[in-house]
Amino acid sequence: MTIPLFVVGLGIGVAGVLAGAVLPARIRVASIALLVSGACLVELLAAGSVLLSGRSRTFSSTAILPLAGLRLLLDPLGALFVAIVAFVGLAATVYLVRYAFAGLTTRSATACYALFVTSLLAVPAAANTGSFMFSWELMAISSLLLLLVEHRHRQSAREAAQWYGVMTQMGAASILLGLLVLGSHAGGQTFADIKSSAAGLSPTVRSVGFMLVLFGFSSKAGAVPFHVWLPRAHPEAPSPVSALMSGAMVSLGIYGIIRVGGDLLSGGLLWWWVLVIAMGVLSALFGALHATASSDLKRLLAYSTIDNMGLVLIGVGASGALWVTGRRDVAVLAMIAALFILVVHASFKGCLFLAAGAIERSTGTRDLDQLGGLIHRMKGTASVFAIAAFSIIALPPLSGFAGEWLLFQSLLHGFTDRNTTTVIALLAGVVAFALAGGLTAVAFVKAFGIGFIGRARSPGAGAATEVAGSMVAAMVLLAGPCLVLGVVPGLAIPLLAKAANVGLPSATPGPLVRGPNLELAGYYGAIEPALLLVALVVAGCLTWGVLKLVARRATRRAEAWGCGRELQTSRMQYTATSFAEPLQRVFSDVLRPDIDVEVTHVAESRFYEKALAYSNETDDAIERSFYRPVASAFRWWGERARRIQNGSVHRYLAFGFAALVMVLVVLA
């Protein structure tokens, strides 16, 4: 009953699309929320059944896609990603009901939202080129339309949609071409045909096909240097859509790399995975560094997504490289680590984007320089933001710590490999892992400390109130796995191991010992997060007791960091810009911040300042150095090409005749 249940879930999602398109405004949002939530719950059941049993289920039909045929395969790897999408989609949909964003109540927006979630659910189950590209394009087009919800009011939304549209369609074209190359040489377009014929394909054909799909999937995952759409699109999208894009959609880019490189092409060649590690190293460092310099909260989270996907790519690349060189037990550990980080990333990043939407709704701004003091006015949002932020910086005993511990163990034990290239790549991964971890900690200490602690720096922050209960409940739902998978991470390991066995050809058992904790058999490595939590609770209780005893004595109260002043104002505390300024100086050659200071003097004397305006903007170095010159070149050629269309019928006929002659020459 698993695959029929999955198809029923997709049908409920399609019903949500129709409901959003035809229902009247008063019941439209509630109806699509009910239907989309139902679809996510049904798909969670179907995916959970496959993950628990470990058995694959298939479905085929020519009635839906007559030319290529609809073919679905729900195996443990695809089921894991279906579960990720369904969980984030459920929370985002609950959040959507009370999300005060007028543009999301229109027929087109509600229908596109339901279509976006449904297509996200369908992508990991597609089992042939036609079904996969159909679902992939529906996902891309619906997300692009949702990004344009506010295009009438913000020029930045139109610009972000242009960047996203170009990058996503270039990526889709590359994926399609790569799958067609593999399918044409395999003699069929189903994934089963490609997999069965992979061993007989030449290394050149396999490498060309993998490089094409790697470009397409890594652009969707936000990997550097194909990341430029992500920090533009996430800040402009409605927060439920941002949560889906960062928590679910980018994960499907990783899914594609694992599915094609590991499953369909049976592991591939060593240099493929070294390249994947290199992309991961660059993404982790670049994303973490730009996150520390961002003062826009959603832009910070977007760059953090690039950072996290870099860590996942390091894990996937390490797994592939170790598999090719024969270290298969450690390869399985690295794949499990990558999948674990993907799962917890979907949880805490979805939670953070929903929290950012709640902050923007309540205060009217996402600028950290204009926030502050929200911990007193938005206690629920502050609590879940803290849990997610502490998880992303890998504080024990939260889920981020468990995921990064697994990744570190896989890289560390991979150093025993005898292949020099693999060892050098793993060493680069460890260095990037350590440096990115430190930068991520700085970024989220800034985000939480500047945004929630201290005094309000704007009227909006000073008048902020907590958002609706259903919105807080959605954030709590996503924050839950940060705690559960942090305290008992071993609960997820058997399910992740089944998915890893699909992503690696003929996988062998990994070194992880079954149980609620994390322990490696045959290696030195074990942690017990539950015991660590107990120790932290005991230490906290003892500290509280000591403070209570001390408080019985006469105490003197004073303003924190008073410095001799009786009255403190918001101007006497750090801003996000000032907090990040030392790091900007250290990495100025990479970040190249645009700093401007404008001084206004009093009329009587230029020796006295009346006002001082300071601005500090950090540009994306890769966008500035590569993409903008390329875009300018295309624009230049486009302007010149307009001269061809001068209205002359004779010229148009001449062009047609020249094209016909060229075709005949080629065919001859």
C-alpha cells in the first residue's frame, strides 16, 4: 500500500492547486493549507513505511505523461528526501495560515504554493528522465512565481527573480542534457536502464554525463560558484517559501548528485568526488564568511545555507572518494554524516527562516542594526531561534553537534587511506570544516545577540509583539528535531544507513553501532549526548542554587556595562555592522566592503560635526568578478542584435535562405 498511498498524497496536493485557483478568498488559504498539510502527512506515512521496511516500491502510468510515461520509484534514499520535504512543508503550511502577507492570498499565489510543495514531494520519487524533469520544472517555475509575489512593490524582488530564473533554467538544461547523454548510451531513459548499463559505458560518457548533472544540481544546492541566485532570492521570497527553498529545495540538489553519481553510475571516478569536495570547501568558507558580514537577517541565513551545503558536499565527496579507493566502511560513515546534516539543516534552517518572517512581520524590518530587545517582546520566537541558532553552530547536545561530529569522524578516519589525492582532499575538508565552524559561530552569535538581546534600536523593534500562536507552533515543530536528534541521534542512524546503502553501490555496513548514542565499532570515537545533557542540567541547577544562596545577602544593582553612566541608550551598544567590522578588516581582500562616511558640519564652524552617516555594504565577490561582466557582455550583444530587426522583409528572407543553405551543407 506504500506507493498507492504516495500517489494519493500527490493527488491531494494537486487538489490543493485546484482549490487555490478556484475557491473564493474567504476560504482559499484555509482550504489549501488543509489540503497541502494533508498531502504532507500522507507522504510522511508513505516515506516512513519505506524507510522502516527498507523495501522499494514502483509505480508506472502512461495516462499522466503520455509521451515519456510517469514512472515513480520510492526507495529508502528517495523516501528520506520525501520525508524532509513533507516535514518542512507541513510546518511552513501551518505557518502560512496566519502569515500576514497580502500577496500570498491571491489565486495565483495559493495555487503556486500548493504546486511548489507537491512538485517538491514528487522529485525524489521520479524514476525516469521525463518524470524527473517534469517535476523539476514544476518546482522551478512555481518557486519563481512565488518569488515574484511582491514584484510590484520591490525592484529587488524583480531582480532576484531574474537571477533565479536564469540560474535555475541553465541548471535544468544541464541536468536534462546530462540525463539524455547517459540515457542515449544506456539504451533507455529510465533510471533502471542507466543503472544497469553504467558498467558498460565508457569513462568519457560517464564523466560528461556526471559533469553536466553536477553543474545543474549544485546550482540548485547553492554551491559556489553557482550560488549567486540564493542570497538574492531568499530575502525576497515570503518566509514560508524561504523555509521551503532553504530547508527542502536545496536538499534536492544534493539528492541529484547522490542519485546519479552514487546510485546510477555506481560510484564513478575518483576525480569526480575530489571536485565535489573542492566545491564543498569553497562553499563552506565563502558562505560562512559572507554570513558574518551580513546585517540583513534573511541574507545572513541564505549565506549560511551555502555554508551548510558546503559541509554536506564535503561529506558526499569524501564518501565517493573513499568508496572508489576501497575504504568502504568509512565511506558509508561519511554518507550517513552528510545525510544527517541534511536532515538537521532542514529542521533548523526552516525554523530560522520562519522566525525571520515573524520578526519582519512584527517589527517591519529584517535589518539587525534596527532590531534589539526582542527577547522581552517575542519570547516564543526568541526561544526557538536560540535553539535553532545554537544547533547550527554545533553546540552540544543539539543536533548540529551530532551531525558535525559524524562528519569530522569520517574525515579523520579517512586519513588512513593510501591514496595521496584523497588524503589531501580530506585534509582540505577538515580545514574548511574547522574554519567555517568558527565563522558560523560568529555569525549566529551576532544574529541572536544583536537581534534579541539589548535595547531596541528602532520604533518597530520597541513596539514588537509576539506573532500568532499557530506561527509559533510551526517554528516549535521544526525546532523539535534540533533537540530530539541532538539528545538521541542514534534513533535516526538505522534509517539513514538504509538511504546511504542506496546512494553507494553494493554498500557494506558502516562502523556505527546501533543505539541511541553515537559509537564507532573498531575505531576510537563515541559520544553520549543524553549523558551530556544530564550533566548540563545538573550544572545549571547547582549554579542556580548557588546564586539563590548569594542573593540572600545584601546586593547592589547597577546597569550592566554602565561605565559610570546612570542612563543607558541603544546607541551605547554594539550593532551588527560594528560587531562584524573586525572580521571585515581581516578578510577585506575577499569581502571588499564598500564603506562610506558622510559628515555634515554645523553652519558656524567646520570644526564641529552636526551629523555623521556611516554605511558598510558587502558585495558578492564572485558575482561582481564573473557574473556581472558576463551579463554585461550578453546585454551588449543583445543591443547590437536589435539592429538585425529593421523591418526589412528582404533581409529576413535572406537570413532564412542562409540558414537553409547551412542546414543542407551540414546534412550533406
